[in-house]
Amino acid sequence: MISLFYFYPMIQTLILSFQSGPGVNLEFAGLHNYTRLFTDPNFLAALFNTVIFFIFQVPLMIIFALMFSVMLNNKKLKFKGLFRTAIFLPAVTSLVAYSVIFKYLFSNNGTLNSMLINLGVIAEPITWLQDPFWAKIVIILAITWRWVGYNMIFYLSALQNVDDSIYEAAKIDGASPFQQFFKITIPMLKPIILFTSIVSTIGTLQLFDEPMNITEGGPGNATLTISQYIYNLSFEYTPDFGYAAAVSFTIVVMVVIFSIIQFKFAGDKNE
């Protein structure tokens, strides 16, 4: 079953990436699709946008997930179940539903602009979805909002398995909460942080839903991602499945490279 549903499609996609032609009229083209990547402005724009989302969104998500997990692990905190549910809820929210909400919040006449104008922060509405810079910010906010709670659950589960006596001993030795966080919490969560970093890297490099539903890759190609470009090559433009397959393998290469870097800097030094 694994060979049929995992390895066979991967091998077929690799073979397909060396073929070219409209629709299903494909012919062997050697490395043409791969050399084409370096001169394709749409692909280069999608690659740049995807890397930008990765660089900013993954660290933000991990930092916020760590902060929330530490706060919600406090035994003195009341209504912990309510807070945990509220923060985790975005992870199980319908992608289309929350994308519509984000489009409404960040539209020219949306809730956010109205609130900022009423508070006197801005004089004119910010074109969140029509400006390349702000459109990227909206996408980063959307995916961070959605996945912080998901990663928080992993950290919270790990923290609940840490013996309280470790923190008590640190307090007796005069360690501040700040020192406890960096000297105890972070080292104890290191394997989980590595795991969530790699999973988040894979998810962000495959980003499709938010740009597709919130900005449709615009304005221009300002929020176009590699996955969305693969979709466009296959279904929006004249079908070019061979080139789309070649583009898809760039994600594989990027995942491998970034995962190796993360293992190098965050993995066990003895392995």
C-alpha cells in the first residue's frame, strides 16, 4: 500500500518532470523543464514569496506557540481549558471560512481599517490586499493565526511531562523565570521544537490555501507561492504537467535543504 500510494506517484512525477508538451501530449524533453526554471519570472516570483513566508512565519509561529504553552502550563491559571480551546480552535477552522473572514477584516472598508481610522491611527484606509507588502503581511498573519495553536499543543504536552522538581530546584538556586525558560524549558523542548520546525517548514513551503483564497496570488504575483503556481500550470493555464512536475520537485529540494540546516543547528550533536 505504501509503495502504491507513496512511492509510485513520486517516481511517476519524477519521470513526468522530464517530459514536455500541452495536455497529455507529452514527449521526452531531458532537462528542459529544469533549465526553464531559472528563466521563468513567475516561478522566480513564487520562489521568492515562498521563502519570505518561510523566513518570517515559521519563527513567529514557534515563538508564539512556546509563549502560549508556557503561560497555559501555569497551574495557578484559571480557565485553562477555555484558553487552550480558544488558541487551538483556528487549527480546526474551515480554511475557506476563515479566509473569507480575513478578506473582510482586511478589505479597504473592512473592520480593521474602520477601527484604525476611528482611533485616529490612520487617516486613509490601508490597501491591505492591493499592496504587495501588506498583502504578504496579511498572509503571514493568517497562517500564523491558524497554526500557532496546533504547535502549542505539542509544547504543552511536553511541558506537562517535565518534573516540577526541576523548576523548584532552579527557584531555590535563584534562577529567574527568564533564566528558567532559556536554561530549562527550551533545552527540555528541543526535540519537540525541532519536530515542529520541520513540519512547519514542510507546510509553509507547500503553502497554497491562504494565498489562493485570500489574495488569489495577487496583487500581481506578490503572494503567489510555488504550490499555487503548480496549480496554475496544471489547471489555470494551458496544461503543462511536465513543467508543473518539475516545479513540484523544487519544493522537495527546498524541504531537504532546510531540514538538513535545522538538524545541523538544532539536532543532537552526538548524532
